[in-house]
Amino acid sequence: MKTLWTPWRMEYIEGKNGSTGCFFCASPDLPHSIEDLILYRDRLLVVLMNRFPYANGHLLVAPARHVADIEALSIEESNGLTAMLVRCTSILRRHLQPDGFNIGLNLGEVAGAGVASHLHWHIVPRWHGDHNYMTVLAEVRTIPEHIDKTFARLLPDFHSS
């Protein structure tokens, strides 16, 4: 039997990713940040890459305002978030050519929200056969491209007109 070592996952498992506070609220004055994996930020919303992705290109879309419940969103925030979900899907489709997407949010900790205090949507590109026996047998996901490279590929599309 061979061992696949993924020591970086311990940060996630133990909840010790080194961040303090809400990572959705990090770098509030920057339109993007490789350090915080922020691809886009404006006064209404933020888009960042998931540091512990389910698949390559896994994005998180959240209101810029620290809010936990969908009912607390303004109409402007809600419309902006919906438009950004569409834009993100288009950008991911153009750069990663997925066969489909999982798009959704977990509202509240009991529903599976890892960060229940800051509402956010997941956009997960999917490919036929993307998660093989590794996930089933070892609870390990294989991500084919380093997160920094995917960030660099996606970033220009978030800052073009």
C-alpha cells in the first residue's frame, strides 16, 4: 500500500489556518489579493478562491458586508451577488472548461456552513470522473492545478470590463 501525504490539510482539519477574524472580510480596501485568494472585491461583494477546495477552481462569492442570513441582504446586494454568480460561472467555463457546476449555499452551521457568520455561495466546477476512488476510499481529493496558477488564470477576467 502506498501513502499519499497531504500535510497541508491538517490546517483545515484542526481549524488552524493561521487566520484571525473572518477571511471574507480580509483586505477590505483591496480589489484583489493573492495572499487572501481574493479575485474581486467591490463595495457590495467579494469573490475568492476556496483555500481548501473540493475541486480545481472552487470559488466563494459573498456579500462584502459581514452578514449571516440571506434575509438580511439588501435588494442591491442580492442582485449583485446573483449577477456575480453568473459572471463567475462564465469565467470558470472559459478558463477551466468544466462539464458542469455545483452552485449553492449552506445557510447556518447545522446546514453545513463552515463559516456560518458570513453568508457565502460555493461555485464548484465539475468534470466527468473528477472525483475517483481517492475520495471514496481515503477522503482525499486530487486537485490537478496549484491554486496559485488557477488564481493567476482567473484574476484578469475579474478586472476587465
